[in-house]
Amino acid sequence: MVTIDEDGNLVGIDIHKAEKELGDSPELELVKEEVEEQEDNMQPMINPDGPINEAAPMRNCLNKKISNEWNSYITGAVASNIIDAVLTKNYKKGAKFLIKNGVKGSRAGIIYTLGPHWVACYNEVD
């Protein structure tokens, strides 16, 4: 159920294996929630700066698009957190920030809005 590196350190949990062995249990649900939270905090290893390796144009473009979309729900600090999440393509985390700040809709629906914003900005600064 757990993945251990060559030094014997715990590096992951195979949730599917745990579900097969343990079935439905409150403890397993807590573990699933913890794993999901950890996955939300992970940042993909990509260059978030856009096609010309300059973060400022991408940030400015995303700020405009996100502000236009959800202006009444976000403040500067929240917008910055959302932009950071989108720049690293962690749309799920960006959607969670928006939902926590009052945006109505499903996480999937918000993700499907954030992704195209990143693509549009990427193409604009190219």
C-alpha cells in the first residue's frame, strides 16, 4: 500500500491498493482526503513563465482574464494565489481558491475555464 524509496523513506500511498485491502472505512476516507490535499499542494515541474520565459506578461494576462471572469469574488491576494496555481497548471488548486472565495459552480467547470485562460495568455505573449 505504501511506496518506499531506496533509503526506506515513505514517499507515497497507493490508494487503489488500500481500497482493495481495507474496503470502505472512515480511516481510509481520511487518508484519501489527506492524499488529495497533498496532491493539490504539489507543483508540476514545468516552466510557468510562458513561451518567452518571462513571467510578467503571463501574470498580467492571467490577472486580466481572471479579474474579468470573477472580479466581484477575488481580491489582489486571492488573485495572486489563483494565478500562481494556473501558471503551474494546477487548475484544481486555482478552482479551490475561487470556490473558497464565493464563486458558484463545480470545481470541474471552473477548471475548464482556467485552462483555456492559460492557453489564451500563452498564445498572446508568444
